[in-house]
Amino acid sequence: MKNLNSARQGWIWLTVLLILFILISSFASSQKPKPYPNYVSESPSPTGVKALYTYLKKEVNVKSWTPAPTNLPKRGEPKVLIMIEPFFIPEREEMEAYQDFIKAGNTILLFKTNPKGMFELETSPDDQQLTPDKGLKVYSENQEAYKAEISSPIRLLTNKEDTILLHDDGGTVALKRPIGNGQLLVAITPKWMTNDNLLDDDHLPLVLNLINEGKARTVLFDEYTHGSQNASSIMTIYPKWFLLLVLQGILLTILWLWFKGKRFGPIYIPREESVRFSDEGIQAIAAWYLHGKRYHDSLLVQADYVKLLLQERWQIPYSREWKDLSSNFEKKWTQMPSWEIKSFLSGLVTILEKGKISKQEYVLWSKKLESLRKEVEEG
């Protein structure tokens, strides 16, 4: 009976822990903010334009437009289509559909940092300002001054049919161009419309003035150009005959390289060119010194080699004697105290002047010279 009760209590506690785990997981996941693309009408993030979209809903009939531009209504009352920083430049047929929409008596209001490539617009660099202009003066068509931030490094080029709506010291900031029965409005200031910047300076009245230029009761926010699935691909940009010609050219090039015997794949280096074999000559000389107990001669060779390194690395002349190198070593061998350097050089001169040395002396001074060699080469 006790075992049954303990088993039930275990299941109850397991169920409670499972419920708590589910609640905590759902609460934690719900706290993560939903990511939104920039300049989207439904985005409440700082880079979205939901604040302006919600405000206009109280004043006029506002909708988000997601279908292709070929489906834009060309009949009925005039409409304003707002395009805010399109993610891509539409294809030629789509641009023609936008122009047909304007010719039917509607208005397109394009906010883009650099609109070159759309609607045959031309731009020029702003030579006066290469950084964002914060709180500077922007002038309207009637020369009314406004404070606004302009982050675009370019200015619009106008023709004789255009009307300059906004300008600053750098050039045209916004223009109006008649097309058919409608008009195209262009501004290089999409950041004015974002939730983060809409209420800064005079951005809101400037944006509303541009929208009112359309004189329409229906405003559409173009979301078609904010969908990555609508962007042009290589299959739609180039004609099929050109893509087929490129594919045939690639295949013919591969066959020609194959016919010419060009290498495909990695290059394998022969083993004898990469394997380092032992040098029997060095081993024979070392054995001769050991068996003949020519420790002094070996130490002289080692000291001579270190002297060559001193000339190469520390620019100490080879002709100088060991006993005269104390000042040079104190400048270069910074990790060794001066008294140890003097003791080292004095002992080295003494051992090199000896006619014969023992194996113990040879091992000791060979290690010291090796330490000096490492300091010169690696230190």
C-alpha cells in the first residue's frame, strides 16, 4: 500500500514539474520580439512605418497593396500608391504597369535613398555633405524652411517639366513629375517615415505635405516590392535564348579543356619532393667528433656559428672578439643581467682558449651557446 502511495506521489510531482516546464518555456518564447523587415506598414519596430499607417487610417482610406503592379486599379477615383525604399528594382513589365497606373490619373509617391534606375530618374552626388545632415534646413516650393534629417548622399536631377517640392543647399530633395494624367512624386528621405524618426524635427508635416500632393482619398502602401519572393532572378532578367547560349558555351569550354588534356582535380606532389631524408654526412661528422673526443673543436664550430648569427641578426661584426661584446649584449640580451653577461663572456673566452676540454665542460658550454643561439634567432 505504501509503495502504491509513493508511486502516485511521484507521478503527481512529475506532472507538476512538466506543467511548470511548459509554462516557463511558453513564457520565455513569447518574450522574443517578432522580427520585421524595414519600411513595412505592419511593422511596429523602429524601422517600420506602422505609426504613419495607423495615423493615415483615421484620415483617409488606407490599405496595404501586396499583389503585382499589373493588378493595380486604373479606374475609379484617383489613388496614391506609396513606395518606401523598395527592396529591389522591379522588372521592365512591372515598371510599365506602375507607369500605366500613373497615366490613368493616379499618383505614385516614391521614397528611396537613391531612386536611380526607377522611372528614368537621374541623380548626382551631394558634394557638400558626405555625412547625414541632422536638423538642417529644408525648403519647400514656397521657400518655407523646415528642420529635417537627410541621410542620402545624393540629390535628384530635374528636367524642365519637374516641380521642385523640397530642396536644401545640396540640391533637390523631392520633386513632382507629370506622367500622363497622373504624377510621380519622388523623395530621397525614406527614414522620415519610420516609427523612430517620424516625430523628429519637422518630418511628419513634410511627409503629410508630400502625401497631400496626390489629392486622393485612397492611399495604398506598396508591399509588393518588400517581398523577397518577388525580386528578379537570373531566369527573369535575361532572355531564355541568352541563358541557353551561355549554357552551351560553358559545356563547349569544358569539352575543349578536356580535349586539350587540362588537369581536373588536385595536384599530387611526388613523395620524394616532400619527404626530408636524413643527412648521412652530418651524422658521420658528429660521430667522428664524439669518438675522437674532439669536444674543443666542436665547441669552436658552435661558437663560430653563433658569431655568424650575431652579425646577421644583431649586426655585431664577426671580427670582434667575444670579450668585447659586453656592451652589445647588454643592449640586445635584455633578459640577462649585465653581471651574468660579463661572467658568460669571460667563461666563454677561457673555455675557447683551452687546448683540451672535458666532456662535462663541453656539455655545459654547448648548452649555454645553444641558449644564446635561441635568443638571437627567436628572441
